[in-house]
Amino acid sequence: MGLRGTRTRQTRANGEAEVTKKPLGAVRRAQTITTYGVGSMIAVEDQSYIVSGIDSWRVWPSDVIYEPRLEGWLSVDRFQLPPADEPSSGNGIKVRLFPETYSCASCKKLQYFKSFGSPEGQSQCGDCNKPLTPSRFVIACENGHLDDFPYFEWLHKKSEQKGEDKHELTLESTGQTASLRSVLIKCSCGVRPASLEGAFGRNAMKELGIKCRGRRPWLGRDANEPGCSAIPRTLQRGASAAWFGISRSALSIPPWSETLQQRINSRYSEWSQALDDEVPEKALLNMIARSDVVEDGGFTPEEVLAAVLRRRELKSSALSDSKEQPMLESANKLRNQEYAHLYDGTGSVGREEHFECVQALADGTSLPYGLKRSMLVKRLREVRALESFTRVELPDPAGGDKRRSAMAKKTMDWLPAIEVSGEGVFLAIDDDLLRTWEQRSGPRQRAHTIWTNHTALLRERAKRAGGMRPPSDITSPVTARYVLLHTLAHVLINEWSLDCGYPAASLRERLYVDDEMAGILIYTATSDSAGSLGGVVAQGEHRKLHETLEGALARTEWCSQDPPCMESEASGLDSLNLAACYACVLLPETSCETNNVFLDRAMLIGTPEDPSTGFFHEGN
């Protein structure tokens, strides 16, 4: 994917000048959804940039991705692959210089980049010809706004002296320590120098009266949102807290994964509009007959029209879940639809179809204790779209906060997305055993601890946001069932990564949990060859499941951090875990749906004091 920035002039063969954008660098398409999406900062050589809004992206009709269920969920007409032009063409995703404050290591000047008089296309001080360094620090607020660190205000508001009118800042380091105490800001006006010690405090900006200016540099200089009441926080330019992507995904399932439905994707809007305009059926059939959808003779115009009518009916009946109460993504309507197809499987499917799921053969062996069904997902397609992003604090995994930064200055009918293919295994838990286990005091008490901590977090965020709904009405959706299945998915991913050779980061979990669902999908939908090696499907065979589940539970019984890990009353981000740490249960962030929270291995194997807390205790 090409990144474009400064303007360059080229001369065409006819002598005319053509203005293009000089390519600055490139990132992989998948990174624009997970790491370098809209609003994120990216370092290119000795300069720093911010990825611009999607209204400035140069996208092509040939790069359209269709996934009707996810389109309806996110209220867009389509998805677009991020541009992947050759760097020499200068086309791609636009980036803007940010932060704008730079410093020179030689003359120590601290000012805006444009004030240095740097030669075009270079990052050098115009006075001493030494390389410039972008500011290490920025400020951001929970509402997603981003701004240069206010060096001038930080220095002059901390000083009680009154200096002269001339102000030229310099940034120096005493070198005495590695802390911010050694980083000094000085001004030519004569005020006492100030260090950056304390700049990272939660209320450091508030105490000096520095407010959020509502800046959105990824959308341009004129895109500020005035009136933001959030307290800005100091962040390292490359800190993970500077950008948290909010992505949504969906599997392609029947009927959307069927060959005919795939073929009508590009023409559906046209034909659906014709139906709205009450075009006679005969005329519409003639339109369909002249299209490329039926040119190979695989389908008749009547079959195509029936598929269009079916899609219209399905789209009109697809309603989004209510967002009044926090809900884990594992329980939404998209997952309900997927669960039904994963549980029942498919019959014979065509070579062009995206979804193939069959039941694992018994091979003379029953399923391990606690499992009701094992399905081999031999073929799957997943579409992942970047919906928005936040800063400073992670977006709540249960959707409890409504922070969504704008992806563009105007309303867009598309979002950036990628499509990935792979394979996986779907496991369903025995309902009867699960309900019996849920009635035990051990699981209920441990789940209630996580529920209490999460509810407190949701209410605190709601209070800060100042919404219309009273924070006391907000409760966590976390249950013992969810913690059990989530932890089971993690320990199986760890075990399978050892057994079948996949790195854990190439495996992903997809949870299906509510009062009527209890299943997990572990799959290898990746954008590279690591998702198509065939090793994961083999893990779903009954005999293999016995070996891997037994091994996973045995490893879970012992952690190198025990006894503190098992005895922990709160651990992990925002105290949303119990017995879970990187030595036993946690996974790479790309593998987990909820940023490694809502985990407790005691739900699987019990505690030394109460082994019956573990769901698999009776099966051992």
C-alpha cells in the first residue's frame, strides 16, 4: 500500500507539467486495519506522519469488497480494499506531517517544522544543516482528539516570572538521568527553564489550565471540534495508547457465500433500484440477460432475479441489535446467524463458494468430556473492516463506551476492509453439563468478581462521558459461561500452536456465547500463506481432540507464576481477569477478541480449595 505526501512535478512527453504526490513509503494492506489505520501516526525515515481520513484515499472500483451482513451492520454500501498502487505511481493513502513540532539536535531549536527552512523533500535544519527530530511527545484526549505537545504553555504557565516579548524555544537534555527531569525547555524571553517531569500525569494539563482544542489533524487544519471537555493526556508519539483501532468482522455464510449471491454483488444495487422504480419484470430480465452474471450459462435470468429478491428480503429483515445496553460481540445477531451454520454444517458445496463446514468423523472415538459437537471448517472467508478508532483508553470490549473518532470529514458510504481466507475447527459445549456447572457457587462467585469490576469500569466511563442514561443503570454482560468459553479458546490456541506448528499469532478465536449459544471457532484466517496449510482442521478429529484437550488442561493446571496467579483476586487490564497471566493463558493481541480480558483458568480446572469450580473437573 503506497503512502503519498509532498507534491512533485513531472514533465509529460508533450511537455506539460504534471503534479503528483511523492511516495513516502509503504505498509501492508492488513496493517491499515490493525496498526496504521486512519488517525494513526507512522514514522517514515526521519519524519513522522499521520494517516489521513478515507475521504482523501484514492480507491478503485476494482477493489470493492462485498459482505452484505456486515454492510448492513455498519450501515455502509460497500467496503474498499486499501489502495495498493506501486510506490512509483505516487498513488495510495495520503498522510500529513504530524506532529508539526520538531527540534534540532545541533542548535537545540524547538519550533514548527516549516519554521526551520528545511530544503524541499528533506528534514534538515536550515541554519546548521543537521537532521531534525519530530517531537517525542503529543497530547490526546479520550474523545480521539490529537495535538502537538504544548511546550510553550507548559514552560510559561509553570513559571511565575514574566519574560520579554520575544519567544524562541529550545529543547535541551542535561544527560544527568534518563528521566524527563533531564529534558529542559528554555525560552529566549528569560523565564526559568522547566523540565518535562510530571508531564505524563493524568491531570498534568488540567492543573496548568491547558484544555483540549479538539484538533483532528488526520482530517486537516480546518477539522477541529470545539468545546471538547475531556482532559488531554501526554503520550509518547509511538505509544500504543495513541491509537486503538475499532474493527468489526463477519464470516461469509450461506446464502451470502453461495456462488450466485457472489456473482450478483456488483449488480445488486442497480437491479434492486430497478425493482424500486417498478421496472416491468420482462425488462428487468432482459437487463439481467445482457449482464456478465449469466454469460457463462451457469444461471438463468429467472434464477438471478430470484436471488435478487431473496437478498432484498433478507436485507430488509436484518436489524441491528439495540446499543442501549453493553453487549459482548459474541452475542450479537451476526454471531447468532454464524452459529447456526457452524453447528449444522453444510452439504456439498461448489468450488467457488466461501464456506464449507462438515462434522468430524467419530473414527471409533467419542468426543471428550464437555464437548457436544466438533465441526471441521474446511473453507471460510472473513471480512474485517475498520469502523473507527479511539485514543488514551482501550475501547470497552462490551461496547460500553460510545467513543468513535471520525474517519472522514463528510459522511462516506464505504469503510476500509480486507478479506482473508482460511480454515478452522468449531466446538460446541454440552448444554446440559454447562447449565449444571453454572449453578455451582464457585463459578458464580468468580464470575461475579469480574462482573463487579467491569460494571464499575462501565459506570465510571459513562459518568465521565456525561450521557443521558444514568450510570447506575449500566451493568456488565460478562457471565461465567463467557469466561469459561473464552479461557478454553485461549488454552486450545496455545496447545494447537505447539502441536500443529502454527504460531499463536496466526490463530484467532471467534466466540459464540449467550443463553442459547455456547461455542468457539478457532481458525487461521490470515492474509498470508500461514492460513492455508491445513493443519488446524486435523485438530478437530475426535481422537486428536482427546489428546490436545487433555494436554491443554494439564498445562493449565500449573503456571510458573503460581501460587500468586491462581490466588489472584484481580489481574490484567482494569482488573478484568482472575487466574490468567502471560505464563499460562494470555495470547498475542491479534488472537484475542477482547484484548486479553475476561479470563480465568480456574473455570476450566478449578481451584485447590474448590476443584468443582472447574467445568472439566468431573471429566478428569
